[in-house]
Amino acid sequence: MPLTLEDFDYSLPADLIAQFPAPQRAGSRLLRLTGAGLSDHRFADLPQFLHPGDVLVFNDTRVIKARLYGVKASGGKIEALVERVTGEHEALVQMRASHPPRPGSRVCFDAAIGAEVLERRGDLYLLRFAGTSGVLALLERHGHLPLPPYISHADGAQDQARYQTVYAQHPGAVAAPTAGLHFDEAMLAQLRGIGIELAWLTLHVGAGTFQPVRASNLAEHKMHSERYDIPPATVQAIAKARAAGRAVIAVGTTSLRALRAGTGFDLPSGAGETDLFITPGYDFRVVDRLLTNFHLPRSTLLMLVAAFAGVETVRAAYRHAIAQRYRFFSYGDAMLIDRMPR
């Protein structure tokens, strides 16, 4: 029978939601999922599961300080989350206010940033920011790190460092590609030293990654769109690994989404947009393994992982992780998953 939203629900004790990162990036736990079953490890054990010539594909997006607090001209308080920077002085934002602002009205953030509401686009607002500084520069000076809604503390100095991968390069994400948070410079150097190829792409994670699926019929869900860019060097590294019979490992669901953004089974390079909604039954060809964290119930990310590994395999893994008290979500532990056999 067709899968429904309820097939991706599970009960999670609140105390297993990681509120802070592990003391060291590579100090998390690692749950290994293979055709033979489940095994418990440390993230530092990752190199022992890889072989020379394997390719790890990382998402090098950089999280921007996308959250802003301010007031409308009427004095009413507002909270904004920049979803996407669309130009030097313009951005699409989510806004929370007692009364939604109207096009043509003005808002002020942090007593220093003025902006005009140009138009409304569905649930988002297009804002034009005043002044000579660009949007990214204003956010860097006055914005707040957009921690996920299940993290209860305000962003602090520790989050500025740890809710960002050590290899982040291209600003534009409003959520971290969390599987990459486990890697430190020593781990990357160790992987290079044993002959693992490190490849890069960019997918700017949008706030829609935290939006729950509300339609019980999964076919009715509209996936949010995200920008990606796959360099030719990454396509070449993947082609070389596949020709040599080596594994391609996506670091995170965002890398996997980017690698499956093209049409057909030949991986294209270049930039684009993807609103691909991956559910069980999807035919993966490029990626052999997936490194990922544990995901929210009823989320598109959990559905993607179930499509990759198999629904029953993922259910068993989550039951095991809860019983063994793994830490969940952005600051939590990781899984290394083999693709379900075709």
C-alpha cells in the first residue's frame, strides 16, 4: 500500500534532542547501517569504513546570520528570517508579526537597518534594505544565527563556531548541513592521508528544511526550492571513483539532494534549483552511502533517508538509536548508511 505521512512518525524523548554540540566535533557517536544490520561506533571510527579512492562529497555552503528582530512603523514587534538573498539590497524573508506588514510599509531591524516591504510572495515577503551596505554585510553585523526551532537557547559564541562546518565557503544557507558539523581539520587531513578524495558542492539550505509535511498523502506535498552548484571537478571525481569501482559517499542529505537534482542518471555540473521530493521508491544511482544525522519525525529528510536505506531498516535504526540514547537532530550523532540494494 502507498506510504502516508503517519508511516514516518515516531516518538522521541525530549531529553534526546541535543541542545549543544559534543565537546569535540569528531566526538559524536556513529551508527552504522549495512545489509548485515546495525553496529555502534564513534565518529572518529569513520576512516576505517572507507577505502582509498572513495569520494566524500561535502556541502560547503555557509550559514548566514539570517534572523532579525525589529519593529514596524506602527511600533509592533516583528521577527524576520531571511530565506534567500535575491540581490545586493533585496531578500525574501519570513516574517512573524501580530499583523502582517503591507507592501509599501517600512520596518526597522536592530534600530539600525531600515527596509521597505516591496511585495508578498506566498508565505514570504520581498524586502529592499536601505543604505549602501549589501544584505549579507548587514546580516553579518546585525543578524542572529538561525538556530533550529527545537534548540531552546539563544545563539551564543559557541554556536557561532559550531553551527558552521570547518570548510564552509559560500554564504547563503539559513540552516547548517549538519552531517558536516562532525568533521574537524584533523579528520579531513586523516582522510586525505589514507587516499580518500574530498569533493565539494554548494547547496544553500533553506528554512523549509524545518517545515513539517502536513499532507497525509505525500503526493500532495510541495517541496521548497533550494539553490545548488556542482563544480566540474566534483563530477570528474565521482566519475573516476565509479569507473574504479570505488564508493561515492554523500555527506548529508543536502549533498544527496544536489547530486540527484539533475535529470536522468548522468550527473551534470553547474548551478540550478531543486525542489525534488525524494520518497521511498526513488531510484538512486550516483551515491553508494549516506552520512547523515537523525531527523525530525514526519520530515522530508526522514523520508529521503528511508528512500535510500529502506523504510524498515530506518525504523529499526531509529528504535535502536532511541534505546541506546543517541543524541538527535542538528547537534546530535550521525549514521553511515549503505544504499538499499536495487
